[in-house]
Amino acid sequence: MLTAVQVVNNGREVVSLLSLRVIVLNENNEIISESNEWAATPFAADDDWRGPLMPGSNRRFTASYGRAIPFSSVDDLRAEVEVTDI
């Protein structure tokens, strides 16, 4: 399962570090999956280090989970994102 994430830098400064916690909840508000994602990093390297987020930039990426998530319907799931470091 993939969760699409979009981050926008509406400021005037470069964001060189932005960490996010992405959780997926079921219809009972139970956490069924979570991951830590780097939305911005000091430099770009590999898949998870996406590089700095420049002023006016719009970044889209997917958060993926290494295991299968049991669910009856995608309609019963929702994702939430928490900023954990900036």
C-alpha cells in the first residue's frame, strides 16, 4: 500500500530538514501502519533523501510500508501526517 504525500514550501527560506510521521488508520481509528518519511534533507541521495525544499517548491512522494496491511476496503482507511522535525 502507498500513501501519497504532498509538501509545499510557501516561505522564503530553504527547508533543509523535514521529517514526517505518516500513519494509516482503520474505520475504528486504530493505527494499522506507520512510517517515518524525510520530506526534505540537506542533500539528495538514494530514495529516502529527497534533498532540500526550495522556496515556492511543491514536492510529492509516496510513503510505502514493507508489509501487507489487512483491510476490508480502501474506503475504510485514512492517512494522517505529523511533522516530527523541522
